[in-house]
Amino acid sequence: MKVLMVCLGNICRSPAAQGVLEFLARKHRLDIQVDSAGTAAYHIGKRPDARSIAALAEIGIDISQQRARQVSRHDFEEFDWILAMDRDNLNNLAQLAPAQERAKIALLGEYRNGLNGGEVADPYWGEAAEFAQMREHLMVLLQDFISEIKS
Ligand code: 4NP
């Protein structure tokens, strides 16, 4: 199974989501390939934001080797799931996607055990505390995503 995590810049939320899902997939011995991308082009080629790298390093997850890229049309064929961090990015993905691939696109927060996990708040203008909150939110949402795909 191949899963693409999508946010705006691909430097804060989606690289963190990739790192957390890779970690959980290993823990649950699930064969999931994970990548991440942004809907915007501002940060192409950059490593994740230093604050995201630090927040994930605190729990032993290294995302420093990731590099930002933009979502491409090919992604809609390549991935089984394309999970957006918020509704703006979900809407942008829906506009980019060929009609027959739209079912693969979802809001990550929809997987929270039947509860509404909501949007993953953009921490870009925040501080370390917002990045730690983002990490904890991703951990909960992605654990639920794992439960969903296991069932
Ligand atoms: P991300 O956060 O979408 O979680 O990577 C952002 C990164 C950059 C910007 C906004 C959000 N920006 O405006 O440059």
C-alpha cells in the first residue's frame, strides 16, 4: 500500500506525518510505503522545517533526510491513499485529481474512530509548542488510520 501525505508547503505537517506513519507501520509490521508532498511550490527541494525535525527527533523519529516536493498528476495514479492535513489542501487536491482517482483523496482527520479528528493545524507561524501539538495530533490520527486499514 502506498500513502501520500499532503499539506501546503511540505515542510511542516506532511513530512512529520510521513515520519510518524513510517514509524507506526514498522511497529505494526505493515507494508506501507509513505511519501509526502505540498500543494504549493514555495519550498521545493528544502529539508523539513527545523522545528518539525526537532519535534519528531524528541520521540526518536528522524525526518531530516526528506526533501520537499509538489504534488504531481502522476501521484494520483501512484498512490492508494492521498491524505490531506486540512480542508484547503483537500479541496486543492480534488481540483487537481482526475475524476476517476478522486476517491483516494481524504482528510486525514476523518480516520479518528468515527469521531471527527479535524484538521491538522498549520504550525508554521507558531513555536515549538505548536509543533509538539502537531506531532501529538498526527500520532492519534495516524494510529486511527492504521486501525482503519487493518480492519
Ligand atoms: P506546511 O506548513 O503546509 O505544514 O508545510 C507551511 C509551510 C510554509 C508556509 C505555510 C505553511 N508558507 O507560507 O511558506
